[in-house]
Amino acid sequence: MNRPKLKTKSFSIRTLREWGILAIDLLTVTVCYMAAVVLSQASLPSQESVTLLQILQSAFICLPIVLVVFFLSFLAFRVFKVVWRYARGKDYLRIVGACVVATVLFALLDQVIGLIKIEGIVTKDPEAKFKQIIYPAYIMLGTFSTAFIILFRLLYEFVYARQRDKLETVKRKRTMIIGAGYTASVILEEISRQDSIYDPICMIDDDPDKLGRIINEIEIVGNTQDIAIIVQKYAIDVIIFAIPSLGGEVRQRILTDCNATKCQVKVLPYMSEMIDNVNITKQMRDINIGDLLGRQQITFDDVGVASYIYDKVVMVTGGGGSIGSELCRQIAKYKPRRIVIVDVYENCAYNIQQEMLRTYGKDYDLHVEIVSITDYDKMDELFKEFRPQIIFHAAAHKHVPLMETVPEEAVKNNIFGTYNVVLLADKHNVQKFIMISTDKAVNPTNVMGATKRCCEEIVQMMAQKGSKTEFAAVRFGNVLGSNGSVIPLFKQQIENGGPVTVTHPEIIRYFMTIPEAVSLVLQAGTFAHGGEIFVLDMGKQVKIVTLAENLIRLMGHKPYSDIDIVFTGLRPGEKLYEELLMDEEGLKKTDNEKIFIGHQVQIDIPTFTAELEKMRDICFTNDKRAVVEQLKVLVPTFKHDTAYLDKITQQAETFKEEKQSE
């Protein structure tokens, strides 16, 4: 019941303000018109006997026409609708256009009907006549009205800004901008034209020629080596990183130094990620752990991806997981005919289903199937029903320590689940099959990595058999924020007050973001012709302890002071570092400088197939040791420490003996 009243009140205030602006503009036009007539008449030598009063009286004859013409022009150009404290150049052009159009129309009317000719109208002598020279008056009318209306707008903006600054000085945050280029100048302009919480105090830039210079009244006071000193000197609350083109180690160093301060850090996305026609300040975001990886966001060719996904039926196994769900999000942008999500865990599958429906609507052709990839017959039914043309295979058990305790389950799901989907893809003439692999598949020391390497061999075997399906695998490192990664664990530990647990002070890993990983997978599909293992140039490996320290700072704490870090020792099957290539694999370039192809390893197909069938029989006996030994046969590079397996086997036997004695 209150809503109509509030709306009417708001409308009345807005209407009153707009009519007030229009009235002031017309008053300005009136003064400018009278001044134009007076100045044009006074400049004529033949009119020395004409008094000022006579000139004004004669000018009033045409004043109503002037006001009507300007009123209609202002309405047409909607100059009174602009919120002038946010005005930009094109808004001031509205005023110029309105005044020029109105002046021209008035001049045409005046010439046609001769209304401005003043011939002895108020003189005592009926024979005395004077004739107005009107062309200068037209020019002066247009010039004066344009100039003074714009001047009043600028004065209003200046007074408003001064009053706003006085009222909001306490609320606004003292801000330092890193970078003194075009982007920084746009940020300063946007901040000055908005009710912004940011109060720019100073700028810094590594160009020595810019030191001491001023942009939009803000001085460049130092370089990025002095971040901590400048923050303290100027009592900075917020740092804005305004160099979207900068990446790599320099970006990492600067953001790490910013993160070490107590300031809030805002970061602009990379230039390739910037959105046109959206204010730069609206695109700023908080610094995140991905900004501290030390390399630029990887971008890929969307055109190539669209060419093989558009109007195709796409199946994503493991579609509810962190990688699988992001695959669904990105695939949807390329307008496939249908997306089929296959997952055994209904909660995650439901979440991505609801997200997709919210984004694209209930009519979007999306199907969710709850099924295990280890069920060949059920998967076969799905292939018959949906006829997928593209398959992204992300379903797998990925947790390294857990798979050490149940190697038979890792084999059943990872190896034979993959084998099922691969065989069905070949049987149903799927066009492309892209498998998600891992750097842990290279010279594996754990069961999970060994199973993924075996899956790579299956993919290469199918390609070498001459399948019509284009099989390929994509190998990359750890994914920030994915299920089972260290970041969610670290965040939970920090929120609980610590300590943060790191297995070893020297352990290092490759890292990438989830969108990067998925973009790589999609891009690999454009290069896939059969049997390739695609590898991303992931830059340098990152120390896990450094990652933990940065995350602690990001969450507003000091490492080792507020939140402690403790080292727990390497977990079963864990290596100090990971590799992306095996010794026998070379590197072949692709059209994308960040993606390489490992040289295909020839598979002895009859022997490998026989050993696979032997593994199938072994793993269903649930004999952990036998499973691991057979894995070593299937994956010759698998080097496994059996100490942990011996330990859990002994524990199981002890438990069994205790139960029997009871």
C-alpha cells in the first residue's frame, strides 16, 4: 500500500527538479537574448539616437518566440534529464546541440515573418525609424546561451563536489594508485565524478620520468620499491593496482608487497578480461590467491572452441565436480545443442543443474544423469539415448592420500570407469573424447597418479587402434579452489585460528585457476586428432608454504604471529615436486604458445589389453598389494613406497584377529 505513495513522491521531487533546471536555463536564455540584441544595436553608428529603453522594448516583442523555440529544443535534447554531477563530454554536447538548433530555428522564423524588424515602435517621432542588424544578434544569442548554460553546470558541479568532499572526508578511504598511465587517469576521473568511497591521495609508478608529476591533481610520489614506506607516510587505507597489462613476476612482486601491508588491495582484471562500456572502477575486485601465482592469466582462442562445440551434444562425466561444473559453465557459452551431466554424487550435480537453469532458463536443454561410470550397461543406455558427439571425461577419484588406502577402488573408478567410457565412445562414434589428466601421472609415486597415467595409456591405445573418435588427454597441475585442493583446507584452518598445516617446507607445486584449467581443456579439443597429451606451460612451481603465508595475509592475519604454520611431513605417495612430462615424451608446439603436445608413446596393444583384463580380475579381489603390483606392470614408471601399504595391511589384519578372538 505504501509503494505507490513513495513512487509518487519520488516522481514529484524529480519532476520539480527537472522543471527547475529548465526554468533556470530559459532565464539564462532570456538574459543572453536581451544582451545579444542590445550589443548588436549599440554597435550600429546609425542608431546613436536610439535609447537603451527603446532597444529593450523592441527586443521584448520576440522574446516569447525565443523562449518557445529554446523550450522545445531543450525538451528534444533532454538537457534537463542529465544528472550533472555525473556528466561527461557527450552530455555537454547536448547543450551545444540544443542551443545551436534553437538559434537556427529562431533565425529562420525571424527571417520568414520579419518579427525582429523594429521601426519606430516606441519613438515619439513617427517618421523616426531604426532598423536592427540581426545577424550578429543571432550569433551572439547562440554563443552566449551555450557558454553560460555550460558555465552554470560546471559551477554547480564544482560547488557540489566541494560540499560532498567536506561532508564525506571522514567516510572516504585514503587511496594510493599503482600505475600512472591511461587506466589510472580514467580511475581518477571516475572517482571524481562519482560518490566514491575512494579518496585518492597519491600515485606511484616505476617510470622515473613521471616522478613528481601530477595527474588530475594527484602527485606521483614514488615507485613500487617504496610501497611500504609510502603507505605509512600517507596513511593509506586502500591500494588500487591499475596496471592491467602487467603480468608475470613483476606483478607478483608488487601484489605481494601490497598484500604485506595492512591495506585493502583492489586489483583490475587483465586487459584481455576487461569489459568494454563498463566503468573501470566497477571492474575492480579484491586481490586473491591467484594474483600471487606470478604468471599472467592464460587466454585461449574462443573461435576454435566454438567451431567444434556449437550445436553439438556434449557429455561431461564428473560434471558436478569443480572442474566438471566449470566445464559446463564454459561449454554453455558456445551454444551446444544439449549438455548431459553424468555424476555419481547427486548433490554436486544438482547444484550445477540449478545454477545453469538460473542462468539460461528452464528451456535450456540440460540433462543430469546420476550414474557411476563403472556401470558399463547403464552408461551404454545413456549413449544410446543421448548420442553424445563430444565427451569431456572429468570423473575420477583424485585425492592422493585416500587412494593410497584403497588402491582397488582407485583402479575400479579411474581405470575401468575410463575404459568403459572410452570403449563406448568408440562404439557410438563419438567425434571427440577429451580426458582430464594430472601432472601426478608423470613418473607417479602414488596410486592416484598411476591410475591416471594408465588412463592416458588407454586413450593413446584407442587412438593407435585407428578409432574414428579423436581421443586426447589434457595434463595440468593443481587447481586453486578445486575440491580437495589445499586452498579450501588452508582457509578453514585460518578461520579456526590455525595452525595451517603444510607437509614439508620445500614442497612445491604447479598451480592454475579453475577457469584456466577448463579453458585449456576446451582449447585442447581444437588441436585433438588422436592420442595427444596436451601440456600447459604453467610457469614456475610455487612453494606451498609461500602459498599458505600469502593466504594468511589475504585473510588479514600475520603468518607465524597471528596464525602459525606447522610442518607435518610428506603424506603417503606425495612427492616434493611434480613433473609435467615424462622422460620419453618430447614437446611439440601448437598454435597456442602456452600449449604443448607430448610425443606419443607407442602402446603394445595386445599385451596392454591382456594386462588390463588381468588387473580387472585382481582389483575385484580387493587385494591391495596385488593391485599395486599389477599397477607397476601397467605403468612401468610407477615407483611406489610400499611402507604405508604394509602399515594399513597390518592394521587390517590385526583388527581382523582381534575380532576373531572376541
